[in-house]
Amino acid sequence: MERNDGIIRWSPNPTRDEFMSINLNYRIVQIYHANGHAQPGRFEYQRTFKHNDFPPLTAYDWSPTVPGLVAMGNSRGEVNLVRIDDDSAQFHTLPLKLQRPCQSVAFSTAGLLAVGFDRVRNDACLQIWDLNQRLSGWDPKQPGWTGVSTSSIEPKKLEHSVSVASIRFFEDQPQTLVAGIKNSSVKVHDLRDPNFSVLTFQTRCNNNIAIDYADQNYFASSSLDQPGLIVWDRRAASRTNASPMYLESIDEDEIPWGAALKLDRAIDTDKPSYIRQLRYCRDQRGTLGVLSGAGQLQVFKTSKEYVEPGSLNDNFESPELLEVRKSYDLQWPFNKQDHEQKYDDRIVSFDWINMGTSDVPGRVVALRAHGSFEIIGMPAPTAGLLANVIPWKPPQRLDENNLSLMDFKDPIEREQILGPLFATEIKESIPLFGSDRFTSKITKKIVESAVTHALKSTANPVTNLATGNQFETKSSSTNLTGQPEQIKTSRNSNQDINDTSHKVPLHSRQELHDQPRHSSAAVSDSPNTKNGLIVHTMLRRAKEGYLFNPTKNKEIVDEDPGLWYVWDWIEGAEEAAKNEGMIAGTLDLSYLGVYTIWNNLLGQKPNHRLVDSTIIPDVTQWEHLIASLNKKAGRSHFEGVPTSKPQHRQLCLAICGLVKQPEEFDRDLADLVEEGKVTTAAAWALFEAMALDIKLQSASNLDINTGEWTKELKNHPQIANDPYLRAIYKYITSGDWASIANETALPLRDRAGVALRNFTDKQLTEWLSQQMEEAARTGHIEGIVLSGISDSMVDILAKYVEKFVDFQTPILIMSFCYPRYMDDSRCEAWRKNYKDFLQRRKEYILRVKFEQQSTIKSRGRDGAPAIKPPPRQVTIRCLKCDMETANDPGNSGALQKTASGPITTTTDSRNPLVSTGINAGLCCPKCGSHLARCAICMEIVGIPRSDRPELSNDPAKRQMTNFPSFCLKCKHVTHMDHAVAWFGRHVECPVPECRCQCNERRQALRDALKTNNRREDAP
């Protein structure tokens, strides 16, 4: 049942654990009783009352004193009092003199009902009814409105010839209300004053009035055409009572009189939107929730500005300024870039849950556009504490635990720092409602006992974040915490249900693939912990051999169905590209996908895919070239809808892995039936348009009526959980192949096969373009079947990296074609980051393997790699001119410079033997200087020596044969064995007239050691 709009409201009476849902399209009001957990992913409630077919409403309010009493105003100005808690369909109407739209209604805790109307000349637009008199004689315990007197009691009338947009009563002063006058002001009326004194604040923010329950001096309002809001202070009666600080702020900051806080942009303004609802939390002082028309849910925590005690500004009668201490985005707008979601998934209404305690972070119950309820919680106060108590460690290796806390020896310090972490973990699993609710005295004692026990144990709350709660607080009747369920975005269906067993919502294929990645990254609010888990996963996969073997990679990522799907496709593409299997004439179509083949796309550098040609084929030539490729592979002719590109379609079906011989296809179907996947086999047969005698095995008889398809789809568990069965019935009921191609829960490969066989050329082009745009927008990596490993796949993987911070898989995928067929700076960035990632974690062998194998992958048809080997990091330089003396400049980083202009021949005036020395590596090619000579034997270092030390009987001398020794001060060189012998007796350099104390430091250490030994030997 489609719900484009709705309302949800928690009970205005703090003693009642109830909330109300109003479906505006179908005119259904339901009241639910919360009876257990109310936390993200787990909401336990039970429907208690339901009322159908109420009059159309434009305004509503729920009575805080009479359970089940709701006031509904309509566009004709009538106010209907409706009983929700009985089975009667009766309602009581309050009369109106002149018809005009009712824009707002509000109950007070004293039995008053205020009604605000649109502007009219001859009547008041704010009317106050005393229901104690109007409903005198009415017995709420009896169904209907029996006993209501028919006396014509007139309401109290205020505000003539204005439009009243919003009304609210103060709970601490039930005879005082605040009303928003459209495009004019906000007014506070004291109904006890016979003179009707009014406090007026001039503003255009006069809608969505909300009063702070914890400090009712403050109330907020907003406008329908601006993204801002204003928080007012009702104590701003006159300037004589205002403090100098407040007056100065009013005069300088251009805040309207009476305002305590002004926010010009309370919601996201990237796209036009407006503030839809304002709600104050009853349990958290100054916590204001703001809902925009685009579904953005923003929370502001405000507090009073500091006032020095005893100063002139310390006046309790003066209005006080507020400041925003923190703000939270509990839900992004559905149309926000990088956070886009479905239009039907946006929040259309919300309210704060009355928890009865401030020890638990505030939580809201939200109503989605498709009708489901969801609990959204505020971040815990300890959310930022975790990162501060984890000691810094160098980048971890796979066998190291980087998630450990500091060790506190002092028990008092341990309790002060770790106590809140354990308490937050335990409180998250305790129900908010029911007999064992958090506010009960017994539960509080159990929580305190559990925290004390946790502090005395050696348990680590950081580890618990990934493994679940280790501390259970048990009572005699039930387990209050148990093992918390995995955090997930399950939504409870707003349907005709009477228990807490709620249907699982339908998910797309991408959502199912993203769930394990989100859950592994969402075990902590700390960014450091999330990054640590991602790093650990990439490092573990690398050590298991995660490289360029698709078969092995499928085993490594077996827990991630999305990545398994990608590597399975790459395995097939690699097999097809062997022995030039994807070369058609002058085109190399290796690793291309359905979208690129269908649209004849070769990427931004098409010349890289041309074989012995520089001419890109035109559209007609493509069809002939692909026909030769299909013929070489032994593929049959395309059988399907009429098309101008049958060879394209047949090749695209092969890319999807859907071109099989009848015998092979029969074997696959038989295997599926044997595995119990009967609906999958039936769907494959339907996709192939084959008449197979396969009976659908089901636990129950599925009797689907075309008119009730949506209802059965949501209610029947087998259809909801089996996308193939859902696709079969969609086609049976609609007869449209597009219903299968657009079923997002099916694999994209199967959906593309249906589109290729049954869509016209125009429909197929549009469908492929839409799917490619969606895959690039959401980072759906199954889009590889459409894009292949091409430039389009880089866009998909860029979004994937942005969502999951996993750059390991994207660079491994793109290395099959980068930089051989394409060139993209993002691929180069991923490659560099992955090499640096392995280098920082001292996995040098893994880095070298990655570089070697990716270089092999980049080889073209001529065998030359597109990735150049890295230059050598060690070179020999001349001590005289500092020039590199390498014989391999192309591989050492040395660049050969060629001068422009005509080539001239000059005669080298140097010794003709210099060229021989340069070629032998003994002379500098620039200045002709020889390699240095040993300062002791005067032979050139680096050539065979005349004394043949390699034949010595001394093993130490043989080891030092080829090693020179340099003095960093005077730069004189000696053979190492000569240096050891010389400096064993001398300190100065062996070169005559050189006064360098080369061995001074070693001699100083020897002298210190001798002095120390003498002292120890002294008596």
C-alpha cells in the first residue's frame, strides 16, 4: 500500500508508552503500545487501537489528559473530536460561524482546546474551547459520545482578521498559549488576564511552534519559505527587565526582540527545501529536532551562554541567550549528493520518545514515506572517548592487535575513564519499556552491578565492539541485555499487525552486498576503529594472496557476494581473451562490457585497442567485425526481438555468460533443482523463454490475485525473500519484461540478459544508460558486467572507494587493463596508495609481487610493458663533478640529454685511453677523473688488486676484499682490510700532509674504556 505522506506522534502524556500513526491517504489512525526495546534495528511494539475513515484533516492534536482523544480540523473549518480507543465510528463536531480552513489545533493539560483558522473579516481566528464545559456529562469509559450536553457554549475568541498558522499551550502554565500569526508575529496570550494582555514578537517565523518541555521559557518557530528558525524567550516582556548583555546582543546582532537564538540555515540548502517539523526532546534539555521537506533530520543541542554570577547580567527575570553546543545529522536529505537514497525512503514525520530518563541518549521514532517505523538514536556521550584512550601504535601487521586500551593501574582512574564505556555498552541492550524497563529501580541496580563487575574484569570494551556484549545483566524474570543484534536498518511495517513479528523489507541486490561492508565498518563511531578494520581486511587479503588470480580471489572474498560476483566475471573475461579470443579484425574487445559493446565505445584513448591500424571502425563495420568474432567462437545466431544489431546482442549475451548449449543449460537447471533452488531454475527457464515442466515447490499454496499483487508481495514471506519467485509473478501478473529487468534484487547479469532478449533497440539503449548512471552514482560494482574494465568502471570504483575506503580491490581490478588500454589519474592514485600501504606495513615482498605482476599485466601485444620498471635507488657518483657514472642510464634514473640543432663532430683532446676507462667504468664520463686510489697501496679501488686478497687464508680478509672504506671528513679512500690494519695503530689519515683525525671517535671510545677498566682494577 503506497503511502506518500503520514504523521507519527508520541504520546503527549509522559506516563503513557504509546505513539500514534496517521495515514493521510487512506484515512487510518492507529495507536501502538511500546512494550520492549526501542533502539536502532530493534523496535518492539503492539497495535492497540485502530480507527478507519476519519474526516479529511488539515490540523490535528492528541489530548494529554484523555487517552484516545484526537482533535482533527479540516479545510471547511470544522473541528472533529474523534475517539480512537473505542470501536465506534462517531465523532463530535464543534460548530463554526463562518467556514474557512482550520490551520492548527492544540490541547492543554487543563482541558482547553485552541483552534486557529485562516483569515476572515467578520470573525475571530483564534478560538478557545473549554472542553470541561463543552463535554460535561460525557463518560470517557463509554463508547461514543453518549451523555454529551447539547448546550451552546461559545468559545473565547481572540485575534480578529488574521491568519493563525500554529498554536501551542505551555504545560507549566496551562492557561497560557503561544500562537503564530502568519507573516506577522508570534504572540503569547495569557488567558487568565481579563484584559487579554499579549506579548508580541515581530517575525515571519510563525509556523511549527515547539516548546522546550525541560525549560518552558523557550519555544522555537520556523517559516515555510526560509531554511532558518528562531528560539524565543517568553520572559522578554519589556526592555526594563532585560540584562545589558541581552540588550547589547539585540542591538548588535540584529536578532529580533524576544529571540534567544537565531539560525539562518538550520537545514541543508543545496537544493530548495523547507522546515517541516520542529520537536523538542522531553528528556534532554535544549535538544531540538528539525525535519526538512527532503527528509533531513537535524538535531541541535543548545545551552545558555555563560553569565558571570553576581554581575548585572545575572538576572533571573531577564531573557537569556542560547548557543548551539553541538549539532547532529541523524538523516541526510534523500536528494543530497553523495548521500542520495530513494524518494520513498525519506523521513516524512518524527517525534521524540519519552524515555523518562536522561541517562540514555535521546532517540526518535521516524516514519518513512513507504510507511515503516524506525528508531534513530543520538550518539552516546562516550562516542569520542574511545579514540582518546587507545594508545598510539605504529601501523599494525596482520598478527597484531591494534584495538587495545591503555592499562590503568589505579582502580579509581580506571573507573572514571572506562566506567562510561562499559555503562554505555550495557545500557544499549536494556529495554526502554516493559516490566524490566531502564527506569525501574531493580534494573538500575543490576546495571550498576554489571558495570562494577566489568571494571573488575580484564575485558576490553574495544574488543566487545566487534564481538558483541560480554556482560549480561540478568533479573529473575528475563535477560535484560543478552547478545545485541547486529546493527542493521530493518524497518517495521506499518500494517495491520497485532504482534512484534515484523516483515523483512525488500532490499536491492546492492543493499544486500553493502550490508556486510557497512556492518564491519559500523561497529564503532570512532573513525580510527573503522579505518583499523578496513586496514586489517586489506592486509589479511594481501597475505592470503589477493592479486590477479580470479579463481583464488573468489575464495578469499567468499564472504562478500558482491566481490565474488566481480571476480567471477573477470575470470570468464580472462578466459575469453586468451589466444586473442576477443580480437575482431582491427579491434581488441578484451574485458569490455555490455554497455561499452552496445554503444561501440573504446574509451578515451581508442587507439590503445586498435590492432595494426589507426582508423576507428564506423557503426556498420562494428557489426561485421563482431559477426566474425561470434563465428570464431562458435556462437549461434541471435533469436529474439527484431533488431538492427543482432551480432551485438549475441556478443553481449556471451559477456553475461548466458550463451550456452542446450545440454549445458539443462545440466545447470538440473543442478539447481538438485540443490533445492527450484524458483531460480524456473526463472532461468523463463528468461530463456523455454517451456520446462518444473513444479514450484512451496510450503503453502500461493493464490495471487492481480489486483492484490502489492499486498501479497509485502505480506507473503516466500515472495518477499525470493527475488526469482517475485520476478516470475511480476511477469505473470503484468506480462511486461521490464518488470523483471527493473527488479533490483536480481543479479544485474540476469537482468541484462532479459533486456537483451526482449527490449527494442531504443528501449535497450535507454535501459543500459540508466543502469550505468545508477551504478556510477551508487558504486554498485556489479556494474562491471555493463562497463567491463574500462573508463566507465573507474567511475563506479571511485564511488566504491568513497563509500568503503577500500582501494585494494579497485586497483587489482583495473590492473587488468590499466595502463595497457586506458589512462586515468585515479587508477594511478590507487596504485600509488596501495604500494605505499604495503610499504608502510613492511610487507616488502607483497609490494614487489604486486609491482611485478601488474607490470606483466600491462604488456602489450609486442611484449613491452606499459609500466616502466622503477629506477635503481643506488648509483655511483663522481667525487669531483658529482655526476652519475652508471653504465645503464635508462634504468638508473639518469636521463640522456640530446642537444637540438645540427650534429657536429669534435675531437676529444684528452688522453685516448680515457674512453677506454669510461667504458670500463673506471673514469668519469664528464671530467675524466679515475676512481679513487687506496691511500695505502695506491691502487685504484674497484679493480682487481695485485696482492690477490681473495686467495688469502684469513676469512675476514677475503670478506673485505671488494669493500672500500671512505672517510666522511676528508673523503679519502682505502681498501677495507688496509683501513682495519692502519687504524688499528693510528688515528690520523694515511695520506701525507692530511691532518684529518679519521679514527678520533673510535680512539676516544678506546681511551674511555681503558680508564673505566683501570678504575675497576683499582683497590
